[in-house]
Amino acid sequence: MSNRTLSRRDFLKLASAAILTASGLLGLEGLFRFLNTQTEPLPPTEFDLGPASNYPPGSRKVLPDIPALLLHAQSGYSAISLVCTHLGCTVESKPEGFACPCHGSRFDPQGNVTRGPANKPLRSLRVEVTSDNELRLYTN
Amino acid sequence: MRPSFFHHLHPPTIPAKQARFRYTLAAGGLAVFLMLVLLVTGILEMFYYIPTPAEAGNSIQTLTFLVPYGGLVRNLHYWSAQFLIIVSIVHLLRVILTGAYAPPRQLNYLLGMGLLVLAILLDFTGYVLRWDEGIRWALVTGTNLVKSIPLIGNALYTMLVGGTQPGPATLIRFYGWHIFGMTLAAGILVAWHSFRVRRDGGIAVPPPPLREDQTRITRFELLRREILAMLLASTALLLLSVFAPAPLAAPITASAPASEMARAPWFFLWVQQMLKLGNPFLWGVVVPLAVLVLFSLIPYIFPKPVKPELGRWFPKSNRIAQALALLILLSIITLTLLALLPAS
Amino acid sequence: MRRYFLLVASFSLLLGLLITAWQESRHPKPIALTPTLTGQVEYCLTCHADLAEISSSHPVNTFGCVLCHGGELLALDANLAHSTMRGGKNPSDFSVVLASCGGTNCHSGTAENSRNHIQRVTTSIQATYAGAIANIRYTFGVQPDLKAVLGEFAIRVPESTSGITELAAFNPTQETNPFVQAFGHNCLTCHLSALPLTGSEYIRYTGCSACHTPTQSPDRTDTEKLQSNQIHKLTTAIIYTQCDTCHNRGNYNLRTMTFEPRQDLPIDRLHDYYQPIAQFTSCEWMLDCVDCHTRTEAMGDGNLYSVKKDIQYLQCKTCHGTLTDLPQTRTLTDPNDLAFRLVLLNPVIDLNLGDTLLITEKDEPLWNIRVLPDGTYELFGKADGQRYVFRPVKGSACLQDPDRQDSGSCHECHSVER
């Protein structure tokens, strides 16, 4: 019978260990919250591209700050993100489409993957014309 | 049970009498603990602190107000640092007042003095890293004191400040000293100091034939006591840090503000008080150095404590050294209190 | 007993950690605001989210708080956050106004002089008090003429076209004449950088806010806010009671250097017109000060002047015309006309292109007065939006001598009070 009951010493040891473990977990939670804080403001998701007249019909303009490619076709304005869908390098716009300098991914002019480690097409981005006839690009 | 790594860091047994709190005041151990807290909290602060004049103050405000537990980490760091100075002085005093610097412990005494100096300098460099209005004049006067040293003053100043006046170069150098240069030196000295404690025979005790009490405690009991002390110290430090925030003023901008009384950090108030007397080199460099040298020479120039009297407070054989130490400490405390009085 | 030490110590540590977590949860959750003008995130709203927008032209999402007020934008401790605020609660105080309200995109330093409000107001007579100082000193023989040489603060305007390019600071303690000293002692509380007298009817801020932040209102319901001095508002619709904090003090007695209020009227110098030496026509009684007194009159034109009369020029005939001439008008053809900007700030009137407004002799638009098709005029009160219709003098039954069409002459017949 007495083999199954806990001695006082063992109980105290167990209790202390439990309390210290709980303390440790609390400390870890605090540490995690501490380390998980962002101090930098989120990067912008809306971009002013200026007057629409800067982008005449038929134009393909690389916007390196976003990075994106703005197209003005007959159907209107559209934009393709130049962020490679593999690991995020900025792809170069080429006559045959887009080429990524990092691991060799290739995309056709519409952004679909033609070769390379990437397996998702380049994102299409939304473009809007404001009431003052300016263009706005959205990356979200 | 089989002794763990931590058990093996301690001797198998130590004399029970000298292991008591009333003998050592646990001062040395507390100092080590506080240094560990400083190390950990300091590393955590490094995730947010930016060592440029434009960003330092803002990054500290971000850490204090906008990061979860950021204020706690900063307050822990601040209070551990201030208590480290106090505990180190208590430890030094204990060693002198129990004659525990007698041979073969003279080298270890010097190592400890080195640690005290490093602790004070770490406190000062950390203080400057705030780069707020509160530290502005302490930085100017402190670095100018270095300039007042004849012959090598200007070269030392340039090495310290990185330019002709305190600025971005100073901040990054102080940062380098604080997080690495002096921390590394302190780490080495702590290791050496702890090693010497064991090599010199542990806590100072009379030789075995002269001991009244022959009982000893095991390394298991010793570690248990240390864990207990750490738990209590942690709790006290935590509660203090939660309810008493570390000071912070507005960041330094180019123009000097309307002056309130500029106060030195508390551990240098005695020097600030002396500097009111005149010559900066004399009162700001020579006298403090003399105090340091005097303390360091105690094991060498005064009658040494005899072995039979070791292991207890106020042995007769080194009364002179004890008196001198207490006198100097009292003077420093008096000067500190005088410095705190409102200016007439 | 000993065996429990470790348990108790562990437990107290856990307790300490729980207290820490609880304290942390009690901190206010930071509320971030990134104003579009600065792009720097600030956290003032954490404590001040319930503060009303200061005006429709200074929306908080565009300006934020710190651009005007200064302060530590990341701090959530009140003392630290407020420690670097400009001018305490009032960033428009003249000691800090250039840093708070100035800048070429804001209220100073533009090419267009009429938009440099800070340069205008700091050189205006309401700020320099140059006229009163010169007048008193001349009256008591301390200076040889009425030309102003001293002002409330030293100021230089090298390009001033008024003949006065510089004022030195008036220092009452350096004056020897006892009357001038008494003037300095009693009367200097009514200029724009002075703290007002104590008393609820004197409460106002300094600087731009002396006029533009309404601390006194006709319905007197804001006494609580008045006492705690917490009015967060900027307006161009300035009610007459705001002017009355300084003006409408009573008859001034040069021998005692005090103001003497009238004894025969119930004294509410803030809300009632009773100024003893004034004559009031009906419109002066009904309208607010800002309905007539123009921007240039109140805030100056950037030059230093000795006397009010040099800058105040509005007359009855400015709006009513004379027996022989109609008041001057301008038809709005330019959508960027100043009148449209002013209406935007205080839309009491619905102005459109093609409307004809009255203008002053200096071409300032009286933007709240429009010519009606039948030749009369409609005025909308700037402070309350009340509509008034009035006629020009020309073609009326006025019997005044055609050569004497100044305001004083109009008052001879039309004043309601003496």
C-alpha cells in the first residue's frame, strides 16, 4: 500500500518542479511575445503611379520600386507583379517574357511559368483610374 | 543521485559555518547572478536598440512602450546593473572586514577589484547609451575629464570619443565597449575569479585544527541554497522591475535645453561633489584613482589577517585595513549625500 | 521547515511572474496613427483618442498630433511624451509658433504675402501693442511724437513700407515716468503674447489661439472646459465674445491707468455691448466683429504700424457705398479666388462662380456679402450664419452732406447708443 503513495519529500520535489516548469513556460510565453513584435511600419500596398497620360496605349512600363510591370492594352490597364513566385527575386522583363536571375525560372509575357523551379504564375495586380485620371496600383 | 554539471562546479563539501548567509551575505553569488541577468536582458535589448544618436532614444521608447514586456526587460537590466554595483561593494567590504584577502587570496582580491571597476564602467557606458537629455552633461564632463590627463589625455580622449566632441562615433564606440569589449573582459575575470576561489581553498576559513565547528555541507546542499537564493532574488528583481520603471528622458536634440541641475549618475555623485572644488584632473582623476589604488593595496601594505582569525567578522589582526576601508566608504557616502542636496 | 523553502521560493517566483503578466495586460494597448503628411507613426491616440478633431482643415489622419504639438511620439508615459511638446498646451504661442504652424506649405514663408499669417500677425498691432505704448509715452512726454519705437517684443521688418522698420522691446522697469510704469504694470495683459488676467471672462490662449481657439461662447455652457482650459479647436468663425476678452474693457482712465466699466448697466462685459464711449449702429450691434473687420485689419499686412488707424480702414461706405457711389464689387470668375478658400473654411454662404461679392478698398473680398439681382446685398454672419439684407446708400433718403461720408458722420444719425 505505501509503495503507491508519494513520500512527502517526493511530493515537495514534484510540486517544486511543477511550479518551476509553469514559471518557465510563462517566461517563455513572454519571451516569445517580446521577440515577435514588429517595429517597422508595414510596407505600402497602394502606389500612386501619376497621371494616366504617362502610360499611353501600347506601353509596357517597368516600375522598379514596387516591383511591377504596367501594361496599357486595348482592354485597359493591367499590371503584373515582378516578384518571382519561387523565392522572391525581382524578375527581368524580356521580349520573350520574364526571366529570374536567381534560380533560372522563366515566365511567358502573361506571367505563366514556362520553365524553372517556380511553379506558380506571376501575380496580377489591380490597377484603378481615379477621378483625377491618375493611376493607382494595389499589391494586396 | 549522481552529481550534475552544476554540482561538479562546486567542491564536494564546504565548511558549514562559513557557508552561512550571515558570514558571506551571499554577496559574491548574488553578483554572479545579477551578471547573468544582465547578460540575458542585455541580449534581449539588442533586438531593439539602435546605436545611432538619431535612433537611440526612439528605439528605447519603442522597446519600453510598444514591445510586450519590453519595459520589463529594460527595467530588469537597469535594476540588476544598479544592484550589481551595490552588491559588489558589499562583497568587497565583506572580504575586507573578514580578512578574506590574506595570502594566497591576494591575486583574487585584485581580480575582484578589476571586476568592480568593469561593473562601474559598464554601468556608465550603458547609461550613456540612453542618449537622452539626462546623460548629456555626464558624457561631456566625463570625456573631458579624460582630456585633462597630462601627456596622454588628448590621445585617450580621441580613442574614447572617436572625434573632437561626443557624437555618433562616440555612441557606437560606447556600444562596442558595453556589449562586447568590457563584457568579454568581465566574463574572463569572473571565470578567473571563480576559479581562484576554488584554487585558494574556497571561502576563507581557519585551518582545520583551529576550527571549532567541523561540520560541512555537501555540494548538493550548497547548490540547493544557491537555487533558493536565485529564486528569491529573481522574484524581488521582478517585482521591483514591474513597479519601478527605469528612468528615461527626451532624446538629445542638437540644441542644449534649458538647464535644470545636471546630475551625475548616482555612483559618480561623489566625484561630481568633489569636482565642485576646482581642478578637474585632481578631483576627477587623481583622487578617484587614489581611492582605487588604496583599496587595491590593502592586502599588501597593511598588517595581514592571521590564519586562525579567518572565517569570521572583524578579526583583530587587520583592524587598520578595516578602519581605512570603512572610513573611505563613509567619505564616499557623505560626498554622495552632499551632492544630492539642493544647490544653494 | 527547511524542506519547504524551495517550494515557497518557487511559488513566490511563479506569483511574481503572474503579477508581471497581469501588470503587462493593464498597460493601454497602443493605438498607432501614421499621418499622411509625416509618414511617421505616432501613438498619442492611445490616451487621447476621444479628443475632438481640431478643425476640418487639420484632420488628424493627415496631420497627426506631433507635427503641430511636438512631443515624443513613441512614448506612452505621459511625462515623457509631453516633455518635448512645443508651448505646453498651446503650440501657437509666439515663442514656438514658427516651428508649430510655420513652413512654406503651411502658414508662413510663402511668396504670397497675404498667406504668411505668422509674419502678418507677429508684426500686427495686436501683437506689438506698438500703438498703445507709443501713445502713452507720447502723452506723458517720454517720446517726442506718436511714431512707434517700442513694442511688446523686439522685431525687425526691413522691407516694411510703413516707414517703421524696427521696434525695440518695451521694458516697463526701465521707464522713469510713473504713469508709463503704471501702464506697464496694469495694461500689458491684452496683447497676443500676454497671459490674460485671472477671471473667467478673460480666459483665452496666447498666440494664434487667442482669437482662433474659442474659449468664450455666448451660451456660456462650456464653463467646465473653460476652467480646465481644454479647448481643442481652431476656427475662423470667431464670435464677438472672443474679442471681448480683451476689447470691451470700458473707459480707460489715464490717471489711474485702469479701465472703468459702466456702472449704470448690468455688467456682463463679455456678452453685452456696453462700451461706454462707443456709438453703435444697428449692424454693429447685430453682427460679429469678424463680419466687418477684415483679415488685414485684424492680423496686419506684414508691415509695422504705430497706430490702429494706419491699418484699420473699413468704413460704413465700404459695404453701404456713398450717396454718389455704390460699394466696390468683384464677380467671381477664378475658381482659385481667395473668396472660395475662405468659404471652404467657414461655409455660411453658398458661393458659386459668377456670384458678385463686395470687396474693400484694398481689394479684400467681403466673401460673406453677395450682391442680389435687385441691387440689394445679402450678408451671412460668419459666426452664426444669420442672413441679413441691406441696401446701398445711393438712391436712399440719406440727407448727409456728400462730402462727409465717413463713418463718424453716419453714426450721427444711425447710432442707437451713446
